[in-house]
Amino acid sequence: MNVPVQPSILQSSERAFAIGAPILELDSISLRFGGVHAITNVSFNVLEHEIRAIIGPNGAGKSSMLNVINGVYVPQEGTITFRGERISGMNPPLAARLGIARTFQNIALFKGMSVLDNIMAGRYLRTHANFLEVAFQLPRARREETQNREAVEEIIEFLEIEHIRKTPVSRLPYGLQKRVELGRALAAEPKVLLLDEPMAGMNIEEKQDMCRFILDVNDHYGTTVVLIEHDMGVVMDISDRVVVLDYGKKIGDGTPEEVRSNQNVIDAYLGVAH
Amino acid sequence: MAIDNAADTLPKLLLQHLKERGDRPALREKSRGIWRTVTWRGLADEAAALAAALSERGLQRGAHVALIGDNRPRLYAAMSAVQWLGGVAVPLYQDATPDELVAPIQRAEITYVFAENQEQVDKILSILPQCPTVRCIVYDKDRGMRHYKQPQLVSYDTLLQQGKELLASKQGLLQAEAARGNGQDAAFLFFTSGTAGPAKGVVLTYASMIDRARVAAAVEGLSDAEVAMAYLPPGWIGQNLFAYVQPMVVGYCICCPESSDTMLADMREMGPSYFLATPRVLESLLTQVSMRLEDAGGLNLAMYERGMAAARRSRARTAAGGSGSIGDRLIAKVCNLLIYGPLRDVLGMSKLKVAYTAGDAIEPELLMLYRTLGINLKQLYGSTETGFFVAIPGNGDVKADSVGRAAQGVELKFTPQREILVRSPGLFKEYYGDPEGTQQAKSAEGWFHTGDVGYLGDDGHLRIVDRMKNVGALNDGTLYAPRLIENKLKLFPYIKEVISFGDKRDNVCTLIDIDFAATGRWADKRAISYTGHADLASRDEVYELIADCIAKVNAELAQNPALAKSQIHRFAILQKELSPDEGLLTRTGKLRRAVIAERFKPLVDALYSGRTEASIDLGHGASVNMKISNAKVSAATPARRAA
């Protein structure tokens, strides 16, 4: 399914944030679960301010790759370099502190909390007041609360979810929950944003909206985006470069045009007789 | 009133407010969760700066400037700036498609455009080749605008900044320009909603707009302490009078909600004292209330139903000439405390002094329902050409089926076909660039042909029947006015829109557009599964539900000898919401009957041929089958109780 995206953004040669040096480098990553080879010797890099997609058929190791990047899984082999610094023993809290935020394939929001509170939760790392300061509403806690709320309101406006600000997340339709999750990730003001199938299960209209938000995030905040997506059309429309995985191996890497004409990729997607 | 009548234009009025109430709020806008206030001084300063910058860019007296966007303080500041320099403001509907914008921009020879955001700019840019007169596009929100390099574009912020720098050197010019304007200058150019044919550009002067605003303010005793919500399309004259001209005359404060989706919550926060709505808005508010009450169920629902029934009974008795017993009055007091009061609060209407409905005919039952809740809702009559305020019901003189007496200064006359003719100081100046059309609509003695059929009752109240072109006759000669029947059906929460056919037919048949939210909820409760609007609309259960609603309306119609023949015989449910984007509705939500009849011709033919199914071509070679169902028709009975 090919989702059209506003041409005004795509056709522009001039970007607000020019694509820079590699911000994230993955070198010879291999990940095994017992005898199962989830990822085998995959290397690629992500340039600052670009939108990088990881695609591949089911079970290709896309989500595993994302989990390696933010430290949920530790690969048996290979290295991760973030902003020129080799990170050994990556784990989720460290990833968050480094400025890597993510969303999940199966939405992982606080279901009973309002949209506002969920996004406020994303500001956790930007809060320095300790428990007692917050409990007694001391000046620093109050100042930070105000600052955080301002930042969150900006995101709410950005994502056009003013009307559900106070609604508990569990009462929202799927497409909006996905948007709230994006909001929470943005609240951390990340350098790199990992999106795990941001458009899975959406209808065309919701997909178009999501595409626009991803492009806008990249354009407005300069956030580097790494996204996993099933929908080839979407990926080709919004990504700068694409990595293609199949059975845990990298079978293609390059601009959407290059990837589209890559015979290995075509075979993996359309299937060939083995 | 404190307002000096020498101020005969809006810019002069603005300057007066600056002097008299500079620090009072003129506008409030909810932005990023907080209400932000613009004082009269703030508004005047911003308008002055913009005017300085615009004059530097060559905006001339009499230039037509389009404004396209939501209700925002900046929209109103821009409008003030344009008028300050003697320009004519041309507010357009912000949700119009690019194609729909071409004609107004071409016809009005627009030179400058104020566009709210990227979406609006994209629309204007896409039609720029067809609109060579457009020289400059000012955009407000810069999101997504970084990549635009068109020479016509300039941001509102840049313009404002330039204006502030120029202000000192332009002070004399601005003062002279404000003083140069007079009441007979064209102030606005509105495009009619265009239920039939292309929209016409209606030119209104300061004198007529200010006069009408003053008359209405006097009827309601409005003061500068009023608070009103600005949420209807600025392209509609009603919204404009209400949220721009009248505040300029009276000095009250306008609140712009965060977005149309947050309107209800925002309204509750601000508690307006003065409110304008269309029947459509009032219907959807009521649908929301009944949906929520159904969810609440149990005691709440029972109390609501009892309370409304009690109110209906006492109303019937008062209408019959009784004065209401002590028991009735006691019940009303209790209901007010337990039911009406909390409901008013939920609707954000607890501080309302007066609410108007206008723009289309309202079903009397709906009007009375709001009045039962203790909301002073009144139906106005007026149109773009007549300066909106033609008839206003006086307080304490409101009748369910009338639009009240002619407002001060208005003369009414009727043609033999009962068309309403209006002569009033509020009449439009001309249709822009269409002297022939102007002549046809407005006679040499100044009578305007409204195109509405109506009559003056013995009580001096004006009653509107329908648009002249809608009123027809069944084949047996019975008078047929579709809106009456349709409005009765629209009272059911499950029905959003109805279009009925009957002119030159044997009987009345209708197409029904269901309210997806309300009907969907109804289906959820009964565990009826559906995949979407089209699926839900074609379910047999939904057909039965709608047939029930129609049977009830038919029973009601049967009691009125004049309407008994207009009972609905057959109907079909549309599988997709009627939408202005497909040209089936106008931007204010009125039916475009001719277009709908053409689009669903096979279905309408099938309605009258006795078939139970019809196929509608969706374009692109696709088609959809739609079911048709019979409705229960009641035998005509004489009215049981005296009305």
C-alpha cells in the first residue's frame, strides 16, 4: 500500500538540519537465543538528523535490532558506537540517558493515566528535584514542574492531541495511543528516536498522519529517527536510507531507490523458489 | 451606551476602545493549555503595526484581502489592520477545498491573503496560477513552512516586526487613514453559502454592520462584561458579526477555543454569557448529552427522562392557557436543582444570558428543549444580504415556531407567493461585480427578495416556512415543505441528516444519514458487530431502528391535517456521511438538494419505483448496493388536543 505524503516536505532539497556524521554505528552485531540466530553479523550506521528505516519480512530480526540498540538485548558479538564513543554494556537506562528514546510495537503506555500524565512521565530524565522536594512542592520542584508542563504542552500542540489531554489512555483508539506514545518519547528530547512499527495496524488516514508527524519531528526538532516498518510504501516515502534484513542477515542497504531495485530484496519480499 | 455614535467605522471604534478600556480583555485564546488574554490595547497595537507594514507593502484603500483560518486573535487583528487602511475584509471558509477557493478569490480580485497555517498556504499556492491577482500571502503558524521559498510568502511575525519598526514613521499616516474611513465604505465581502449555484460576493458597509450590531445589542442589553465563544467559521456573517463587529461596538470579550475538538471543555471553562449556534451544533450537543446519559444509565437517565417529561407537561398546560399549578412550579424548581442546573453546567451554559440559533430553521421541539433547561435560546432570522439581524424574538416573547418580531429598523413585505421582502438599514450594498444580480435581488425602493417563504402571524411574529425553491407540492396538490419533516427526524440522536423528496411526487420518501457515533454506540450495546460506517448503515437492525424513528414522526405528522399527507413512505440509509468536501453540503452544513438528488438519482428513482435495492455508482467503476425499506404510515387522525 502506498501512502502519499505531502510533496512539499519530500521535494525540498533543503533540510532544516543537514545530515551529518554517523551518530550511531553498529558493527558486526550477532545475537543468538540459544541455537536461534536472531541477528548474524549485521553492520550499519545511522547519520545524524536522518530518517533510517529497518525493513524486512516477519522474523527478520528487526525488533531484535532495535532492542540491541537500546540495550534490551546484549549481542554476543559486535560493538555499538554512539556519537563516536564505544558503548560497552548498553542497557535501557543508559540508552535513555544517552538520548535514545523509543516507542513499542505493542503500545506500552500507562493505561489508567491521562495523556498529559503519560507524556509528563517522559520528562523524568529532565527532572532533578528529589522525592522530598516534589512531595513538599519546594521551589525547584515547582519550577521544574512548570517547565516540564510547558515542554509537554508544546508536544501536545505539535501532535494535535489537545482534545484528549485529560483522557485516560485506555479510552483512546489505537491510532491516538500510538501518537501519545510518540509524544512520551519526544518529551525526553531525544537525540535518536527508535520507532518500532509506528504504523502497524493503522488505516490509511492514520498512517498518513503518522508519516507527517515523523517527518515533522525530524524537520522541527532535528531528531534522528530509526524506524522499523512493515509497510514498504511508507518506508520508501519517508526514509533517507533503508537497511533490509532477512533471516537475521543484512541483504540490502542504501537509499529507497537502491533498495527497491536490489534483487535480494525483491526476492525476500516476493519470495523465490529455494 | 458609552459608545460615541460618531465612530462610524470599525477602526474608529477600535481606537475608542483603546482609550476607554485599553486594559480590558478583547480576546482570549487557549493555547498550550492556558488561556492567554489580548487586551484592547494589545489588539489595537498589533493592528496598528500590521497596518503600518501592509501600507509599506502597498495595500491600497479598497483592496480586497482574504482571510482564511480558524478563529484566532491574529485573524481578528489582521482584519482590523486591513480595515484600518480602508481595505475590505473577505473572510473565507477555512475548510474549503482549493477548487472552492478559486471562484471567490477570482471574483473578489483578492490581492492579499492571510492564511493561518501550512494547510491553508498549500491550498492558496496550488491555485495561484488561476488567481494572478494574489500578490502576497501572509501565514501565521510557521510549522512546516521552512521550505517554502515562494516570493509571495511572508510570515505574520515578520510582518508584525516590520510594522513595529515602521510604526514611528507611519504614525501620521495611520491616523489619517483611520479618520478617512466613513460608514458608507465597504467593510466586508462575504460569500453566500451557495445552497443553489455558485456563491455570490455580498458587499456590506460599516454603517449596515454597525447598525445591526447595535440593534441586537440593545435588544439584549449587552455590556462590555459579556463573554462569548468564537468557534463557528469566520467566513459566515453570523460568526463575524457576533465575534468581531459586535465586540467592536459593545466592547465585550471573545474567547477562542484551543481547537474545534476542545470546544465543549473550553466553553465550560469560560462560561460565556452570550452564545451563537447553528441548529446543527445544538443537535449535536444534544446527541452528546443523550449518549452520555445513556451510558450513565440507571438513576441519572430515569431522572433526566422524568424531568424532561414534567417540563413538557407543564409547557403543554401553559400553552393551553393555564398558568401552571403550584405543583408544576414546585416540580420545576426541583428539576432545576437536580437536573437542568447540572446539565447547563456540563454544556457550559450556566452563565448564559442569551443564546441565539441562526443559519437554518430549528425544529421547535429542539428549541423548547433548550428553553426547558433554563437556557434563553432564541431563533433569529436573517441572511448575509440582510445584515443577519432581521427578526429577533424579544425576551419574554419567545414562541417555538417563530423567529420573533421584525428588529428595529426592519420593514417586512410579502409577495403573493409569500416570499419575504426586507427593507432595512442592514441591507447589503451590492453583489460584487454583478450589478445585474444586485438589481434582481434588490428593488429600486430598497426591498430585498430573501427567497424565503414565510408569513406574519396575528401576533406580529414572523414565521418562516422554508426556502422558496424547496417548497413544492405533492401530486395531489398538498403543500410540501421538506425542512419541517426533516427537522423532526433530526431530533433523534441516531439521525444526523435527512433529505426528503416529495415535490411533484405521489408521496414523501427520504434518504437518511445516520449519526455514526450515536448509532454505533446503540449497536455496541446490542452486540451488533460492524466494520465501519457503510457496514453499520446497511445492517437490518439499523434499518429497523430508523424505521421506528420514522414511524414515530409519521404518527406525529398524522395528527396535523396539513401534514398528514407528508408522511414518509419509504427510505434508504446512506452508507457514507454527507460531506461538504463532495459538494453535497455547503460549508455551513446546509443541504445542497439539487446536487444530492443528482448524485443519488438511481436510489431516488428506486425509492419511487417500489424496488428494494438500488446500485449507486461511486466513480472509478465501483458501485455499491443500497437497501430500501418501507416505513409505517399512520392513518390521518384529527388533532386530539387543541394546540
